Amino acid sequence: MIELDPLLHSQLRLAIMSILLSVESADFVYLRTQTESTAGNLSIQLDKLSEAGYINVNKLSDGNRPRTLCSITEKGRDAMAAYTQALRSYLAGL
Amino acid sequence: MEDKIITEQESLDVIQKMIDKTRQSMFNGKPLLWFGYVLAIGIIVFNLLAFYVNESWAENLVIFYLVTFVVAIISIIIFIENRRKKSHVSSYSDRIVYGAWSIGLIFMGLVCYFFLPAIYAYGIVAVGYMQFVLAGFLYMTNLFSGIAQSTGKMLLVTKATYGVTFGLFAGIATTLFGDNVSSMKVLIEGSFIFLFVVVIALIIPGHRLCVWNKQHADAKKVV
């Protein structure tokens, strides 16, 4: 049986990846609102996903306010595909 | 939401919930409704004026189309620029929808522009033929914009209407190339087919998307 990716098998990180899977890019504010998480926690999880190469995090300056834009990478897309495949096989085996 | 380990079933629920939430902030269909109703009302009003008041009103219909297309293109440019500055999310579907409509509107504007000399030379019969061409472009733009793919129910609606449209195109083409075809008949039939495509390509999808968005917003309130 395929093993579930431990990096994705967490509620908040999985939520972030699911959102980024369906959009071109999303900023920090959007992710925080949609996942209903705290800024600190979200920031930590984004760093973890970025270090794994699953997402790209770009810090931009929009006038006076900084803006953090996130998008999923090809590696992240493959990881999500493998994760959902593993989920299906787990649930089929129940 | 927290950084906690979840079960396999909960994982699937999270994925489903997040994808649903993301879809709510996508294209809401209102621009289609505005554009659709403005065109539909214009077609009806100008045709009634041409039929009951003076045939030359039909020529003004071309100017009305040109102005409407130009205003729609400018609205799209302003909307995209505003969204780039203010929006927190950028989706693939939005890019496809607005990209397809921008290109479609440019082509439809060019059709009006290139038909202008023919309209001044041949009168209302050229307006009628021009609307057949516009109907074709609008039809193709709708197809390429991928709106049909955005919701399952919409796909069923458009599949059914596309079948009917092909039948109508074939029927009207037969009438047009028959005997004793008057200029007014070509104008009315051209307007009718364009109006029909406006309804199936703009008004029905617009309403469908608005209802779909409202249902999701209501469901969110309940949750």
C-alpha cells in the first residue's frame, strides 16, 4: 500500500495545498481567510511547504504594503496527485 | 484550522471543502448578464424601429453593436487591472474566461467595422448578414470561454441548446438561399439568430452562474 505523505497529512497544510491546486496564485490574506487559521500558524506551514519545494512563496511590495503570493509547484502537484491516490487506496481497503 | 493529524476521511473532506470554497470566489456570471441584456434589448428595440418606423434604424444597430463591444472591452481591461491590484486570488478559469471574451469581442468589433461600407452600400440586407457572422463569433467565444465546463448543470443546458442552434442555423440558411428573399426578411432572421445566440451564450449561462453562486453563498451561511 502507498504511504501517505506526512507533510500533506496535516489539516492546515492539506487545506493550503488544496486551495493552491485550484488557483493560479493566492496571497497570504486569501489563504488565511479560507483556511480560518492564525497568521503565525499559516506562516509556519507555508515555510514547511516551501522548504519541501511544494509551493513557491514570493514576497512582493504593492505600494506601501507587503504582499505574499503563493503558488503550487510541479513537485507539489505531483505530491498531491500521489497523496489522493494513496487516500483512495486506503479508503478502498476499509 | 490547525496543524493537526487527520484521518483519511477527514483528509478527503478538507480537500473537497477547500476546492468548494475556492470555486465560490470565481467568475460570478454578472458581466455576462449585463452584456447579454444590453445586446438583447438593443436588438429588439432597433428591429422594432426598423420594422415600424423607418428601415434606416437597422443601420444604427451596427453603431450600437460597435459601441457595446468597445464598452465591453474597456470594462474587461479596467476589471482585470483592478483585480491585479486588489484581488487576493488569481484563478486559471478567470484568465481563460476573460481572455476568450477579450479576443471574441475584438473580432466582433472588427466584423462590425468591416461590414460598415457594405451596410452603406447595400442597406439593411448587409445588417442581416452581418448578424449571422456575429452570431457565429459569439457562439465560438462562448464555446472557448469554457463557461460550459464550469458547472455540470450548465454543461447539460449548453449541450442541449447547441443542438437546437445548429438546427436553427441550418433552417435559416435554407430560407435565406431560397426564392423571393426580401431585405427585411434577411434583417429579421439575422437579428433573430443573433438574439437566440445572445440568450444561449450570455443570458442563460449568466443566470445559471448567478444562481449557482447564490446557492453556494447561502450554503456557506447555513454552515
